[in-house]
Amino acid sequence: MTGKPKERKGSDYRTDRFLAGRQTSSVSVKSGASNARLRHKLNRPFWLPASNYYVLSAAISIAVFFLVWGVLLDGAEEAPWIASGIAASIILASAVVLREIFLRKARRRFLLTQSKLDANLKGVRAAGHQQRLLPQKTSHVSNKLTVEKNAAIVKQIQQKSESARLSGKLAEAHLEVVELCGNYLSLNQRQMEMVGVGSPRLAALRRGRETVGQLHRYHLLTWAQNESRHLTQESKIRVKISDKIEAAQRALHTLQTAAEFYPNERQLIESETVLREFIASINVSHWIEQAERAAFKGNYKRAINHYRDALFFLARDNSALEAEKTSAVAVQINAEIEKLRAGSTKTINND
């Protein structure tokens, strides 16, 4: 059925989304393979090497030339090659303008954003690499995370956090911070299990856990908010119903991922409710529109079936919609069904 969302395949949009972690009494995040799913990529603008692009453009121009020439030749047009040449020239000139102005501008903007982000995070990424190597480097001291090293890692994460805040709504930056926080919290948890009660490291590890835990929460919620908003807007501009629902479901999955860590976060709960209502309204509106089209064409039986589909999705997603609104929509749909039945009976009697 067209109203059902299709399954996600592969990695898409700026992103395949992350992490099958869970919320415990104190936040702990899986590392390794789970952290690999944290990363996602910025949408790159379309770009081909100049030779490939212009060969392709020339081929299209030649094809247009012969197509227009054949059409005009069949119409007994005098000098059809002139119009054909003009059409081919317009195509070729448009291709040049498209590449040299619009695509190059989009690529330049993309590279500028990427270079700024790389410059801001270069030092912190190197620190993250050292952090991953920490257990091997310190094997001779039982993998101890000393007070000094703990403070250095926390400070580096804070610097990364500042860079992410400056980047504004760039989801990549916030997701990078979430990954670093997850690595640290995982390491911190292992160290807390080994530290002695009277150790001076205990207080430092607790402070680090509290500080990084707050950063993890802030950046995870910011990422979820920005990413879900982007995907919701993407859903609204899609044309196909399946594409609309797919984008909306991805936005919902983003919020649910964040909710695995912070299930009682009011912002996430409210946003998830709004998104579920949005998905339900897409399905119901789609079938109502199909029913109206069928009724306009005089196909009353099909229109009634489409209205019933709308009622099905309305009842199935009843929990996502306000009870009053659901009831009002159901009453309107049933009224339309009765009108169609009456109109269908009248048509049969007239025949």
C-alpha cells in the first residue's frame, strides 16, 4: 500500500544515524563498532571532472541537435540545421553556466564549510586518537587514567564542544562531540571500577564524568533537534508519499535514538508526539486526496475504498492524534462516504 513507509537501505542523507546505546543510572556509551555508526557525512554537491562533464554535455547537445533536426525535417522545415544548431548551442551554453557558476559556487561553499570544521577540530581529533591508544600506552601501569591525563582529556572535549557551539546548526560538529563524550564516559566507567576508595583519582573521575555527561546531553539533544528539523522539512518538500513518510520516519528515529539515553526529556517527548501526528496526517491526507480524485472522476466505489483507507490509518494512529481532532475527521470522512453511496445509488436508479 502506498501509505506505508519503505524500509531504509544503506546510508543516505547526511547521514546514517547512530548508535545502539542505552540509558543506565549513569550514562555509558558503547565504543568500537557502535561509535563507528555515530559518524555521518555532509551532503556533497554534484561535481564531475571537467573532461567528463563537458564530454557528457557535448553528447547531450549532439543528441538534441539530431532530435530537433529530425523533428523539423519531418515537418518539411527549410534549413532545419539552423534551429537544431541553436537548440544544441543553448544546451551547451547552459551546461557551461551551470558548472562554472552554480555548481562551482555550491562546491566552494561546501569546501569552505568543511575546511573550517576540519581546522577547528584538528587538534581534538588527534587527542581522540591518543585517547584510543591510551590503554596500550599505559599497560605498564595497569591502564591507569591519571588525574593529569583525565583533566587533559576533559579539557580537549570542552574545546571541541566550544567549536561545535560556534558551528551553529551543523549537525556533524555536535555528533563529533557526542562520540568523544561517549569514548570518555566508557573509559571513565572502566576506570571507576578499578579505582580505590581513598584514591585521589576518584574525585577527578567523578568531576570529569559529571562535566562530560552534561556535554553529552547538550550535544546529543542539539543534534537530535537539528537533524529531526532538517528531515521534517525534507519530508514536506518531497512529492511522493513514500518519500515523505521515509524522511519523517528518519526524523522520528533520530529523536528515538536520543530518547534511548534521555527517556524523560520533555523536549524529546513533545517533538516525538508532533512527528507522529505529522506522519499520521500524511497518510490520512493522502487517502482523502485519492478519494476526492476518484469521486471527481465518477468512480464512487474506488472513492469509498480510499476513504476507508483513510479511516484505517486514522484509527491505527489514533494515539498520535488529539482525540477531538480524530473524531472530527472521522465524522467528516463518514459523511463523505454516505454522500458517495447516495450518489452511487441515484446513478444506478437513473440508469
